[in-house]
Amino acid sequence: MIGDLHGQAGALGAALDAIGRVPGTGLPRRLVFLGDLIDRGPDSLGAVRLAMGAADQARVDAVTLLPGNHELMLIDGLLDPQEFMGDWLDNGGDEVIREVDPGCTARKLVDLAEIARAAFDPAFLIAMTSGPSFERAGELLLVHAGLAPGVDAGIFLSQGRFGSSGKHWAWIRDPFLDWEFGWGPDRSWVVVHGHTPAVTRRAGPDGFARAADRVETHRRLCLDAGAAFGLPQVGWAEFGPDRYRVGLARQDV
């Protein structure tokens, strides 16, 4: 699993290389991105290209891209520019527009939406619009932001992705982050998520792992390494049949 990228394509490349060096076990290897590939950082388009083609570099059999709240804001903006495009631009989408066209003079929201639409791989937009919004793997739940305590997980995860905010699987923070009483029907799930940075400054692998791993106390693991703050680092994790390992990849600049 790979956490929030926010356009840190260089760090993503380092993460894919690190995952590719993990020895195989003979079992199928699957890579899941937890969302927020885009916005705020220097190379959102590069991050998307790497993610879409990650199977070869990471030496995995399948790749799934889950949507984060930033992808949902983008899709909202493309579907209804007058209502939602401004929200996406204000939350880091403006960096994508500058990446595509550094001298962009467009001001109308509908024109900016068309620039964004043309910039992204159509397959990526389809995945964010209609692909899976979460993954289950044994006792693991992989989702961008988290769950809501006291709400049936199935009902919570069935929320639509358009016009979303607040207590939603792509947006929730509190009270998810502080809950210590388990997840799922028998409270045995571990939620692997991003969205809320585990660290907000440059970190080493051990320091990030300590900050990210709340499995024993909260039954959750956060792989957001603070890319939204411009940090060129990406959190990732490897789960095997009877163990897991948290990693951190950085682009040293």
C-alpha cells in the first residue's frame, strides 16, 4: 500500500523501487494506492503516470487506485465547474493548472475544467469516478480517510463520492483517529488509511513507522507521510500472511 502522494512523483518513484526490491513469496502481489495522488506538489501528472504504470516498476501483479478527497474534488469540478471547480483549485488544483500551463490566462471555471480534463489520463479519471473506493483484504480495510465509530461500516463505505465532505470515507478525521475500540462487525479489522499526516516534517523510516503504526492501540495504520506539506516523502507498507512492515521513501533534494 502507498499513502498520499500530492504530486511527489520523485518520492513515488523511490517507493516503487523499494517495493520492487521486496523478495517475492510466490503469492500474487497487489499494490493499492490510498488516494490523493494529485494537487499541491510539483508533479501531479508524473505521479499519476507512475501510479498507472506501477506494476512493472514495483514488480506486482495488480494495481488498484483508490480515490482520495482531492480526486473527488477534481471529479466534482469536472462534472459541475460552476459549483465545484473553485473548491478544487483552492485546495491545490491550481498547482496542477500551473504544471500543465505555467502561463495559463484562463479565468472561467469551465475553461479551467477543460484544461484539467485534458491533462489527465482518461483511464485515471474513470478509475476515480467509478472504480473501487475501498479494498478489503482479510482483516484489512484499505480506504483513504477512515471509518466513523458507531456507524455500520458497510453503510458508511456505501456513501457516494460526489459532493462529499465531512463524515465521509474520503474526508473523516475525528472521531476516527482517536477511536480505540476496533473496527468492523467483530472489531477485528485494521484500517489502513491516509488523509491525515502521521508526520509533518522530514522523517526517517523508523520515526515514520513509530508515528504511523497505531495497530495495537487504535487498529489503524496511517501511511500519509506529509506530502501535502511539500515534503518529498511517501509512506508505504508491505503486508504478508503473518507480518507487516512500514516503509518510507524519499526524494532527497
